Amino acid sequence: MPTLIEGLFGLYYHSMAKTIYVSDVPKREFMFMTFDGTVKRHISFRNLEDLRRYLVTDPPLHAYYSVSLYMNPTAPMDEKGMIRAELLFDIDSTDFNDEVCEKDSLWRCKECGTAGKGVKPRRCPKCGSDRLEVNHWLNERCMELAKMEVRKLVDILSSELDVDIKKIAISYTGNRGFHVRVTEGPLTTLGREERREICFFIMGRDFDPFSLIQITRDGMAVLP
């Protein structure tokens, strides 16, 4: 017999069933966490309708699906046979350390109990510990910052890495930001190191802007 909360989740999934969309359903692994904490993994569905039906009849507390596509998604990890993997970027508004975004957030030192409001300091102002926890209280400013980063990322992917904008999927994470995924194309076949290089490129990691500038004898900067 489902509990009241489980029943409400089921009603929610039923009302939202037609809006639930996942591409390439048969090739993905799905994972669910039940209301008693049980984790169900290595699950697959024949089609989108089967997935929607499952969410309504056996509503989970949390639902996840793989960004990787497999030949055998129900098999153990080393036997799944990965076909390709979407390139995923996580835009989290709590990473911005923006004063307006974090103005209502609460932080607390785990060592001495000192607490404060606003952007979390690097170290506790009282005892110097870096063991700080924070309860983020987000607002419209946070979402606007996240949207700005999404726009910049999509522009880099399309203009610098030649990604077809139709192959870029953007979704709200349900909490603090957005997921940006490259769903098809050459970038989805890259390995871990190549993906790391793309991440560094987008972030400008290890980039020295002065390496592109030549200084003339009279002290003038010449751009390439």
C-alpha cells in the first residue's frame, strides 16, 4: 500500500507524464531511489511510454538516467558496451560567490559553531577553520547568473567547437542551475582526457593572454 507521499508523487508523474522526455530511451541505463532508500540500477525501458508508465505506477523518490548510451544497458558496467556519451556541463549558481545571489544564504563553522549570513568565507573568521557548511538560499539573481553562463557556454560550443545548436540540450536541474548537454556529434565519442581538455579550453585554464600579444620596441602592443 503506497504511503500518502508516494501517492502524491504518483499523481504528479501522472499529471506531468506527457512532458517527461528522454531521447534514446532503450540505450540508456536508468536508476531509481525508492522512498525507503533502496537504489535500483541497471534498468532499461523499451520506449518512452514504458518509462512514463513506470514513473506513474511505481513512483520513485529520485530518478536518474545515464548520459552514456549502451548496447546492453541492463548488464553490469563492464559488460554494457558503451556506444557514446553525451558531453555534460553542470552550471551551478552556488559557484558564483555573488553577494546578491548569496545574500540570504547561511553558513556555519563545523569546528567552533560560528555562523554568518551571505557569501561563505574561505575560513572561519573566529577559529580559522576551513570546515564550513552552507545552506544556500537562492533568488532570481542566482538564476539570472546561471542563465548568463548557459548562454556563454552555448556560444562557445557553437562558434568555437562547431557544435550544431540543435544538438545542444538545456535542462533545469530542479534546484540550483542548469545542465547543458551535447547530445550528438564527434564530441560525444571523446575519451576522458579529451573531455578534460575541452573543459579547460572553455574555462580558459592555463591560458596566458600575453602569449598572443607582441610588444614592439617602442612599447606598443600588437595583436595577432
